[in-house]
Amino acid sequence: TQPTVIAPSLLASDFAHLADEAAKVAPEVDWLHVDVMDNHFVPNLTLGPPVVKALKAATDVPLDCHLMIEEPERWAVGYAELGAHNVTFHAEATDDPVTVAKNLRAAGSKAGLAIDRDTPVERYLDILPEFDTLLIMTIKAGFGGQKFMPELLDKVRTARSRIETGHLDLRIEVDGGIASDTIEQAAEAGADAFVAGTAIYGAEDPAAAALALRRLADT
Ligand code: DX5
Ligand code: ZN
């Protein structure tokens, strides 16, 4: 696997001070995870392109946009054009994930495919070469602060084995309930990018919490 990526989820930060919240963790993290929700794909509503544009101007940390939205074929490329490092959309939200991925790469970002709690990973293994990241939810998408579901790590194991046998070059990112008591099992299963909201922004010192998670993932 590649060097560990730690990606704090801004969903758990103070939305009135996003630039400060980004700066707090910047020295210790690889990406900033930005959860975009449209109240249709998930029953929650967060932020969209104007806020991503403002964040891009406010931080040098690469933005990892996680689109929990319908119609990614309509919206995803806009995030790439705003300068997102990686744009991840949900497999459940489109009939044509390969075209969306190609368009993202053409627009200059990395392409990510997300798999929600109830979606099997097997049906997407053959299209993994089109992607730079595979985001496997370890909760049901929609809200921060939920309990980690260890049984979903079987999907990480399945994907890791395909990546190895196929000599593929993509990351496996896990999202949901990642904390000091769960990150090691996720790493063991084969994840190499870790989103953490509550475990980082809920901590007294978010940068220290991010560093501690990295150490655990690397052991
Ligand atoms: C939820 C989001 C997550 C969320 C994770 O659907 O995709 O990124 O912020 O929050 P925690 O780490 O608190 O489970
Ligand atoms: Zn997320």
C-alpha cells in the first residue's frame, strides 16, 4: 500500500470558521475531506461549490470532496474545475460511473468511487482502473458521529485483493467512525486513506489527534 493519508472531515468542524479549522490541522494531514450532501441522496444538507471555492482559496491542503448527491454526472466536474484534488461520487447515484470518472480526470482531478453501506463492492471491481480512490463507507452515509461497522471491512479486503492481483494503482479510503479504537483494523484490512471527523475535530487538539491516528494506522 501507499503512504498513509489522513483526511479530517470538516463536517465535524465549526462551519463558521472553516479556514481556521483547516489551518488547525494543516501541518499534520494530507487531505481535507469535504462532505457535500444535497438532501436527496442522503437526508442531510451541507455545502456546495461556493464553499468549496472559498476553501480552496483559504488552504493549501488538497481538498477531498465526497459528493453524497444525486446526478453526479451533472455536478462532479464542477468540483474538479474549482481545484479539488479528488472528487468522489457515489456508485449508487449514477448508471455510468466510468463516464463520470473519465470526465473528472479530464478536468484535472483524481476520480473517486464511493460505496455506501448496503452496496456490494463486487460489481465495481472491474471498473477500478478508472479510479484513483475507492471510498468504502464504514457507516451509512449521511451523518457524522455514527458507530463504526467492522463487518463492512470485508469490502476493503475484497477490494485490496483485487488491487493486488490486478496490480492496480488506487487507494482505498474508509469513512465513518474512524477513531483510535477502529483505525488499526481498517488499516489491517487494507485501507490506506482514513477520513475522521469526530475523532479529529471533537478532540481538544485536532492536529495531535490526527498525528495519533496516523501513528496507529502505520503500526
Ligand atoms: C458521513 C460523512 C463522513 C463523516 C464522518 O456521511 O461521509 O465523512 O464526516 O464522520 P465521523 O468520522 O464522525 O464518523
Ligand atoms: Zn465523507
